[in-house]
Amino acid sequence: MADSGRTSPSFELATYLVASARDCMEEPLVYGPLRMLVGVDMIVGAMERGSLPRDEFLIKAKTKIWANVISVMNDRAEFARALDSMLAEFAEEYRNRVLSEKSDSS
């Protein structure tokens, strides 16, 4: 059932991802990672507007993401290194949160 014309951050993100999935079929491969980062940007934007619970790690990451993307967009190898660095930061944060949850439940 349609939601009478209203949108939500989740619906906007889902629509963007579906459209991006289709676009990725025709675009150069490097656009895929850029589109995924736009998805992260959309999630953080919803947090900043108060539509989703705030996550300070993600809000701080948004600035780094775009600083890295803009500085390396024309150098594929440097873009890959920037993505590797972002992934390492996210993985470390994820690990810390999971370990924290496990110790909280013990």
C-alpha cells in the first residue's frame, strides 16, 4: 500500500539504491563505489535532520569520505587506497562495538 505521497529517509535510500543498481549496469565500474558512498551520505543526512538516530562515528566519517573522494576521484589506485583506509576505520569501529556489546551482555 502506498504511503499517500510521503517519503522517508529509508524509502529515499532504497529508491536511490535501486536506481543505482540499474545505472551500474551501464556505467563504468568505478561509479559503483561512488554510488555506495552517496548512500552512506544519505544515511548521515537523515541523521543530521533527526530522521534517524545519530551515530557520531558516521557523521564524522561523512566529512572524511567526501574529502577523500574528491581528492582522488581521477586516480583509481589512490581511490582504492582511500576506500581501503575507510574500510579499515569502519571495521575497527564495528569490532569495538561488537566487543562492547558482548562485554555488556556478560
